[in-house]
Amino acid sequence: MVVMRWNLFSGGRSTAEEKVTISRKYEISSIRDEKRFELREAASTAWAAHVSRRKEEQAYRQAVAYGEKSLDAYLMQFSVSKRSLLDVLDAAKEYFQTAALLVTTSVDKIISAYRILAVAGELKVPVISESRERPADLIRVTQSIVFPSAAETNRKGSKPSSPIPAEGQAPPLAVPETGVEVKARSASTAPQTVGAGEENTASSGIKTIEYFVIEANGRRILLANGETLQLVRGEELKIIDVLPQVPSSSGVKINFKGFVGDPTNNTGEDRGFTIRTGSDLLKRFSLDKKGEVYEILANQGEAIIGRAMVKLTPP
């Protein structure tokens, strides 16, 4: 015996379900097309931004190179009294601002590249552990930021500096690598008065220097008379000259107390020597006798015509 059930009429339910299914199909297709359009638009925008940042980065890199050359030229002209100090400071300000724009553009270029990866679905977000250690991916991102450096145009072999300062370490004031740092003199950094029993300072008939020209870790620094330069122990520095420049016949010597440039002939003249703060300094000649604060003196005979300090902090 065969039993058959045939729904001849169900009030139009089957037809309604079919229409609903077709309607959902078109709705899903519409959503898919809309998402596809948004994805294409986001990819196009991210790629255009990336290309634009790359062109801007090249332009700013050339501007930084030209700015550094101009600043070096101004410093040379200033040393022979052809330029005023305000001209040098204006050139340094313009160079620093251009270098800051270069750093910003470099970061924006990396961000746009990561947006492209995000649109393509290939972006992997690193998980930061509770110990707050920087993940390897984040370190690679920060190291890939190209900071303004004359090493790529003029100098070779300078060590790149990390864009993220170490924990507990203050961020650098100058542009990483080879920025020129011009430190303005303030009331808190005015030359200290020599007390009784110390060496006599320069008399009114002897010219007093205004700046020490120091090179530290690829950066050229104008260290004002009476200022203190902070370095991390182990970093290297070199005393280039003083400003305004004095003729060699004047008998002016620049001496880093606690450093001997030539052990066979210690004349007290330390310009031009590379000073390794981690191994070349004599602790007993430091001002605090702890090997943390050292003195740079500009002497003309028995008179002191310039003085600056170098303070070393633990690495």
C-alpha cells in the first residue's frame, strides 16, 4: 500500500518563502558589492597616500641635506666674523624644523604602508606581554623609520640612533644621528663664578670664548661657555674648536681634565682627539671624584677664558 501526501494549497506560504529567499540573496549581493567598493576605495586612498608620502620624504631629505650644508657654511662664516650668531641660530632653527618634518613624513609613510597591509588582510598585530617588553615586530617598525641624517649624503659610518629612548632615558634634544644642536644660554646655565682659592678667570684684557664646538656621536654641538653637556657613559666625543676662533699663536689650549690625548707628550691640548668616556678618563681628575662630572677648560697662559662641564650618566 502506497501513501502519498501532496500539498496542493498552503495559503501561498511556499511562494512567499521563495520570494523571501530571493530577496535575501539580492540583499547579500548588494552588501557584498558595497563592501567591495569600500575596500577598493580604501586601498586606492591608502596607496595614494603612501606614494605621496614617499615623494614628500624625498623632497624633505634633500631639504635637510641642503639645510645642513647651509648651516655648516654659516658656522664657518661665523667663525671668521662674516655671520652673526642670530644668522647661525636662524639657520639651525630652519634645519631642525625641516628635519622634524622629514621624521613626521617618514612615520606617515610607514603608517600608510601598514594601512595597505590592513586592507589586504595581511596585517598581524603583535601581542604586547604584561612585562611591557617591546615585541620584535614593533622594534622592526621603529628601526625602519629613516631619520634625517647627513650620513647618507656627506658622512659615512655613523651609528644610527634609536627613535625610541631607553626606559628611564630622556629623549635626545637634537635630531638623531647628525643634527646640529645649538644650545642657547640661559640664566641657569650661566658661567659659574670661581671662588676664592681657585684659578683666576680671564682678565678684562683677554678675550673670553663663547662656545665649545663638540662632536658627540655624530652630532655637532655648540656648547655655551658655562654649560653642562650630558652624555651616556661609553659614548665618544671630540673637541673640535672654540668660537669665536682664536689664532694658534695666541697660546690658547683646550684641556679636557682627566684625559690624556698623547701620553708621550702631554701638552694639555686635547682638540682633535677622540675621547672614549667609557675607558679613556681618569677618575681622580673628575670634579666629584666619582668619575661622573669632568671639566673642559680653555686656558690662555694662566688665565681661564672658557669653562664647560661633561656629566656622564649610566648606560
